[in-house]
Amino acid sequence: MSVLSVEEIETAAELLRGIAIATPMEESRWLSTLVGGPVLLKCENLQRTGSFKIRGAYVRMSRLSAEERARGVVAASAGNHAQGVALAAQMLGIRATVFMPEGAPLPKVNATRGYGAEVVFHGATLDEALARAIEVAAETGAVLIHPFDHLDIVAGQATCGLEILEQAPDAASVLVPTGGGGLAAGIALAVKQLRPDVRVIGVQAEAAAAFPASLAAGVPVPLASMSTMADGIAVGCPGEVTFAAVTEHVDEVVTVSEESISRALVLILERAKLVVEPAGAVAVAAILDQPERFATPAVAVLSGGNVDPLLLSKLIRHGLASAGRYLNVGVRIPDRPGGLARLLTELADAGANVLEVAHERTSGTLTVDEVEVHVQLETRGSQHAEAVLARLREHGYRVAIGD
């Protein structure tokens, strides 16, 4: 690929002056304590439109000719690129149509429309929506604003890399959420030219990780299927431009599980007081998974904060469960007056909060004088959960841990 020079990235940064904000970077004391060295959060979730995408979208669209602008633009996005394109189009006076997958998060859909773009739903994935956008561009002459696979897009995202080095000049590693690779490619191009010693790590959702197989094969390889809560990085195949840049400049790509993502999201909300979407939490998830792996000072990029409140409530519950804050147990007790009261007293004395109780009397494994009580508990974490279970067993209860 053509290499973007530092001067070209600085030119993109100048284009974005007054358009995108220089997002804050904050040290995370709880992560720093866990890792044993400084960990900083680059808060692109606080960027205009709620993600880094305005950077690349505006740079790309500001460089369109008058004739191209008159033809309008089309784009495809699960939500964040959609908002970046819509806002850039509004600022530049360009007509925009955005294709989004069915089931795209409602706040992202509403925000895209709020910036003045037309939203058309197509397909179940970003790749299907993108294929339709490409078709419409060919049919109508509108200009396709690709979500990641264009040098101007990468140049815009690279401006985030310049800010990282300005804000954390002694950074040793930078972890970047990675879907199609635009942000990872851009940050790596900026960082490696100015500080080649800094390790740049791409982070993908395990259930939607196209880069590991592609890097192993030496060419972009599409995924057969993917399923992840991190819709912002659910991309089935790297782009040609981004794949070349990631291959050359990103030191490694790691993956994180859905459980790790939800746990990281809840901890960022709880400890950093920041709202992020699942895709925006993956860099922190990687650090939580392997705190000794990444050299410090480490920068974790929080790439976006556009999360549906309904999904957020589910993710909080899932994250709390992954962190051991919820415990589902089945306990056999005597089927006589006072049996349940004694169990609940033991749980209260153990400091567990009872959320739900259900009885089962019809199992073939129960004797006639037994009942199994299914209890959902709220605990203070995995160690407390283990202590609650140990207390019940010490008092003679037969306990089975549920899902």
C-alpha cells in the first residue's frame, strides 16, 4: 500500500481542527494496579458522534470534488461509521444514504437520521449492507464512503495515533479495537513512524476475528460466520488497504471472548465512570485477560460509546455474572415448615442478597421429604460467591451450581 507519511497524517489533523475533538486520555488507577504499571484510556467514546469514525469520514468526504459532492454519497455501517458519514455530510452539504444491517442498534439509527442522512436497512450483517451500498453506488453514481478501506479514511483515523503520542509520549504499548482495521492501521502508521519501539496490538472479538486467519494466510480471508455483541467491530473480512497496513505495522492481533468483553464493559462503567459499547471495551478486556502481557505505560483505546440502553442493561447483568456477582444455585432442603427460612437465614448471614426463589418438587431424584430450591443470589464477587457456597456445604446443604 502507499505509506501515509507523518506529514500526510498531520495534514489530516489540520483538516479535522474544529471538526473532531482531541479526546481526553485518563490514567486508570484500577487497571494500573492490576498490571503493575500505568494504563491509560484514550476516550474516543467521548468523540463527536460517540466514536472515532468522524475522523476518517470527514477527511475522506472533505476531499471530494464539487462534482462528486453533487452526486451524493452512500455508506454502510452498523452505526458508528453511519453517524460519522451523516455528520460529515451535514457539515459539507452532501446528500448521504447509509445502508445498515437489520437490527442495528436503535440509538445509532436515530442519531444517523438526526444528522440528516437517509437510512436503508439491508441484510443481517455489515458485509451484506456494504455489498448493497457498493451496488447502489455503481447504479446511481453516488460516491461510496467505505467504512475502513480507503487511504483517506485511514489518514483520518491515524490522527488518533498522533494524539496518543502527544498525550502519552512514553507509551510502550497501544491496544486498539479492530474490526475492518481502519483504526488499527491508522494508529499503527502514525505511531510506528514516530516511535517504532512502541508495540501496537489489535484486539478483536473472538467470535468475529477475521484478522488472525487472514494474517496466517497472508491475504484477507472472509469469515464463514460471526456472532458477537461487539457490532462495532463485527467485520467479516479485512480490507486490502487496511490488511496491508496491519500486516506491516501492527505487532500482533489478539482476541477476547464475549464474557471478557461484558466484564470489561461493566468495570469501565463502574470504575472509570465511562459508558462504552462492547467494541469499545475490547482493549481493556485484553488487558484484564492477560495483565502481564502488555508493556507499560499501556494505552487502551475506547473506540466508541454508542450502546443501546436495553443492550447495556443486558450487558451489565452478563458482566456481573461473569465477574461472579450473580450466583445461581440449587439447594436440597427438608420439605417441612422452617426449611426454607433456615436456608434464607444462612444466606443472609453469609452476606448474599436473594433475588429470586423457586421450588421444585417433581424431580425423580428427590425423595418424598425433600424439595429443591433454586436461588438466584447477588454477591460481592467470585471470592464471596465461593465463601457463600462453602458456608452452605459446611452446614450440610447439598448444593448444585446452575447457569
